[in-house]
Amino acid sequence: MFSFCADPTTIDGLLWLSCYLTTGKHMAFYLSFSVVLLLLALAAPAALLFGFAGALACRSSLPPVRMFGHGYITMVRGIPDIAFFLFVPVALDQAFEFLRHKTLCSEITEPVWRGNEFLVCDAAKLPLGTSPQWVHEIYGFLLALLAFALVFGAFAGNTLRGAMRAVPDAQLQAAAAFGMTRRQIFWRVLLPQMWVYALPGLSNLWMILVKATPLLFLLGVEDVVYWARELGASKTSAHSYPHGDWRLWYFLALLVFYLALTWLSERIFAKLMRRFSRGQGSIGSAEATS
């Protein structure tokens, strides 16, 4: 980045460090923090959407829909997160490529699963082999995002289902007595009251989601953990900027980042709890304001 960084062997001290911290790999390291924040910004509403769908399915009057909702929440919560995170991207990737193979290469009659190998035609591969690197990275990120949304959606669904049950039946019955429809009762009575009971569980779930973001490293996404290990490892004289094992300092930077994110999250959820508790005549709101 700086002109005096052309020959790292001729500089030392703070100038050497300024050159070292502005290399292309370090820029990728700094950018990886935005990847984590982007994952959180997209995974949280997606998980909440899956959670709402699961919770509403559990309350459905149709047995198949109700069984599907209970099955989704129970199955995903019962499987270890790491196993599900590794399974979903691979399963989805193979499912997409299998469908494309059957559509684009229908003339090929050989099975795609041949022993331990999964082989599809070149036109069916996702992304295509000729695609630029950023396409591969975005595709991997989207698969990881979907895995996070499915896993944490099940936990969110269980939290929302419990919050809906916690709303006093007397309030729902009173709304029905005033002639409100089921939809009006849901949107005007159940949903506003539900948040008071759901937010403590959702705040814990958010913290778990924050702590789970390093799993991006296991899913092939170059996140902060990947670059911290890559840049912090020992570099010999064969590199432009040789140094010892600095992983401690890189992971200490990650520690500060996650602690700051946790501190900010706690403040935001505290404000949300006060906001949703205002004017709510329920036990949950009384506990939140006390």
C-alpha cells in the first residue's frame, strides 16, 4: 500500500509493522469481519422466519402441518449443530446439482452416485467451473447461511411456540368475546404480548448464533478464524514479512471483537425488552420493568 513497502527487508520498527498490517491478506482479514456481520444480519431474520413458520405449523389445526412443524423443531434441535452444519451444505449442493443434471444432461443414463463419488455433467455443476472466484465464495456463503437459518430457526420456533403459549388465555378469550376474528386476535393481541415472553429466549439464541459464526471456517468460508490462523501462524524467511507464532494476538483481537459485539447486543435487547414491555399488562412485562 505504501511506497516504502516495496522491499520489506530494508525497513524495521513501526514502518515494518505498518507495511505488514496493510498487505492484501490483511485486507482480506479485515473484510472477513464484515462477512461475519453480514451472516448475522441475514441469518437472524431468516432464522426468525423459519421459527415463525415452525411455531405456526405447530399451532395448525391440520394434523399433517402440525406434525411437520413438530418434526422440524424436534429433529433439528436433536441433532448436534456441527453435524447439521456439515450435512446441510453438502446435501443441498448435491440436490441442486442432481436436479440440474437431470434437466440439462438428461441424455446421460449413468447414475450420478458411483461408489463414494458424486459425478454430474459439467453443465450441472454449481457454480460452473468457468465462474470467477467470487461466485464460488458467494455460493458457499449462501449455503452456509441457509444451514444457519435452518438450525437456529428450529430453536427460534421452540422459543416462539412457548411464548405464544405463555400469553394468558383470558386475554385471547376476551378478544374473541369482543367479536375479533382469529387473525385479528393473532396480530393485535397474541403477537404483541408474545414478544415479552419470547425476547429473553431470543436474546440467548442470538448470543449462541454470534458464538457459532466461527463455524463458517468449517464450511469453507474464509472468515475471521480462517485468516487469524493463516496470518498468525509462523512465517519463515521465505515470506516477505517473516515472524514467529502470532496466533495468540490474532485470536485476542477476535476475542475483543466478539466481546464488543456481545456487549452491544445486550444493550440492544435491553432496549427492545423495555419497548415491548411498555403498556403490556402481563406478568412478563412486570418482571421486565421491575
